[in-house]
Amino acid sequence: MSNWDPARPEFALPKPGKALLGIMLVLFATWLMFAIAVNWANASLELFLLFTGNAEAILHGQLWRLLTAPLLQYPKDSVGSLLFTLIGLYFLTPSLEQRWGAARLLRFVALSAVVAYCVQLVVGLLLPATLSAKLIPEYWFGFSPVLEAIAIAWALNFREQQVRLMFLVPISAAGLVWFVVGLSVLRVIAASDAPEGLISPFGGMLAGWLFGGGTPSPMRRLFLKLKLAQLERETQRERRARAKTGKVSLEVIEGGKSDTRGPRKKGGRGPDGQWLN
């Protein structure tokens, strides 16, 4: 896929920012490390599985798997999957980084990865065991759910632009959303053997809308509404408390520059020694 602006139909390669380059480097370095270790250093595949997602292990406290699973690619016969991931990042993410900045993009990627796999974890626990086994492998990993989140976020932030699928077919931002959703649904119907599982892409799409569907994002707007409601409740409690006690937070100080009684000493100055108007 590549960005394509109808007003500027000439093809132009995107320019990735530092955050995107860092993400791509981490993904490649992680794959390279495990590929060399497993294929050439005789390391056990159990070492790789230690960092993948696994419901039972996570429920027993191995929470790091939620953070490491999105970074992994299978160390054997996975060059095509790795290239697809890097290409998807390269063509969709630069526009988001330019609009959001590096910090928000990194937060978005991390939150999308965790939310996508948390959704899959919860759904797997709620479904019957036989159905869960068809949709979710015992060990799950991969960056595909985050790519789904990025695609949804891009479509919601650049509604007037188009992308070229496979560098050839231009489709609108809305068409990209339908393509992503439809492809994930078809994979479920076909019971595809997906290393990331068949539920996590839908969690990624949800995260893409929650954390990337505008500025501020829907999640940010919800947080601000809740914060405002909390402040309003606190204000109401303070007003009711004052009404019950009859106390007023304001104090009246008598004027008169030449008055030396009470607090108005020092030639008409207040208790703090300052002149009062």
C-alpha cells in the first residue's frame, strides 16, 4: 500500500520519522536475533516461545508476554511475513507520525499491541474451549494486530486521501476500513492458521479507533469528560458542605487608613503589612 493524494497524483515514497525507524529496527533486530539463535546456534525453540503470548502463562503472572509477543516473527520461514510487516509500516505510518509526533505514535503502537492481545485473551476465556482453540493458537505472536490499528487510525485521520493497494489499486480511506474489516472476517470464516490468532486483529481495529480516531482520540475525549464530571462532583460537594456549615470562605476587613484598631495597625496596613484598597 502507498499513500496517494488525488490532487497530487504523482507517486512519492513516504519519509519515515525517527519513531517509525526505531519501531522497524526493533522488529527486524528481534527477528534476526531469534532466527540466528534457533537456526544456526542450536537454541531451543522453547526460548522463542517464552516470549510469545499464552493465556495460561499470562494469567499466572507472566505479563511481559503481552509486550513481547507483538515484536516477534517466527524464526523459521518468516522472511515474507517480516517484509509484509515492515512494508505496511513504511507506507501508512509516516503520515501519522507527522501529524501526531513521535511520542504519541509510540504510545499508540504500544497501547494498540497490548489492547489487541488483551481483547483476544479475554475473548478466549469467555468462549467455549473447542471454539477458542479454533480461533486462538496456544502460543500467539506477531505485529499484524498493530498494523490493523494503524490502518484504521490512518483512515480516520486522512479521510480525504487514498491509498494504493499493492501499489496499483487506489481506494479511499473508507474503502481501506472495509478492506481491513472484510479481510479479517474472511480469515475467521476460512479458519486461517494465523500465528497472531483470529481475534487479535479485531482488538487492533478497536484500539486503532480508541487511541487514533482523531485528535483528541475517543479515549482521550472520554478521559476528559470523566475528569470534568469528577471536578463538577467535587465542586457540588464543597457547595453543599458550605451550605450546611454556613461558613463563607471570604473575609471582610474594615477599611480606614487612620484606624489603628484590630488588625488594621501599622498606619492602616493589613495583617500582612500591605496596604489594602
